[in-house]
Amino acid sequence: MKRHSIFLIVSLFLLVSCINKTTGTISDNWKTELNQQLPILGHRNWILIVDKAFPVQNSEGIITINTGEKLLPVLKYTLNKLNQSTHVKPNIFIDKELGFITSTQVSDIKQYRDSMKFALTNFNVGTLKHDSVFLKIDEAAKLFRIIVLKTEEVIPYSSVYIQLDCRYWDTKMQQELEMTMKKFEE
């Protein structure tokens, strides 16, 4: 009887552990996973913070993490972590379609867009048509890791796509280096 009780307790513990890990709703495991991934990510990697309906892609280069949270808190946490990073900085894109949704279609869209704009105040933000995102991610995933932070957000076209870039080297510096190298090649 004692052996049966121990087996039952261990089995219950393992079941609860699996539920926590797969749902991501009981603890902050997503933050731990992001914090572990961030130091090894570099320029050309992506972090996607996506709405609930965003599809899971069938690619080895894409890691999907269920956050169990709304999109804006996940975005703010992620941007804060990226701001603390010494090696990467974010290039941010949002769906172009988000700007065209009306309050008739989504009653609190203005409030959401205002909150999103406030969260992204200190960043340059570009727009992409939603379908083009899949092409970019598919191409990038062939060579680079993509982290998808899936949220509980149910506002259409609310996802945020972050392409990582090198914090300590920019396009201008690269162009100068290439010009210098070219002088020595001639």
C-alpha cells in the first residue's frame, strides 16, 4: 500500500509538472526560457510576440513558447531585456493591417493601438503586410533561430516582430570597413 501511495504521488507530481510546462499559464517559465535564449541570439535572429491565433510553424529553427499572458506585458518585458543587452538591439515591425482596423470591427482597437504606440515610443517601428511576415520568417528560419512568444491576445494583427541587429556595429560602420578593405584589394 505504501509503495502504491508513493507511485501515485510521484505520478501526480510528474503530471502537474508536464501541465505547467506545456500550458505556460501557471508560472513564468517563458521568461526563464527567453532569458536563456537571449544571450545566444545574435543579429539576424528574430523574436516574435504573437497573438493567440498565430500558427505554429513546422520548422526546426523556430521555437514556440506559450506565455499564457496578454501581448503588451510580454512585449514590455522582452523590450526591457533587449535594452539591457550589450550585443543585440531590436528592429521592430508590426502588421500594416493593424492601422486599418475600425472600432466597428474591434471595439477597443484605439485603446490597444495607443497602448502599443506608448510601449514602442523609444523605437523605430516599421510595418509589414501580415502575409509577408511568413515569407521573412520562413527564409530566416532556414539559417537562424526564431523565438515565438505566443500570447493570449485576441486582437487581430496585434503581433510584433523583432529582428535582432548588432548593438555595437551598424550599417555605416560596415560600409566604412568595406571601403577600407576595397582600397587594399586594388
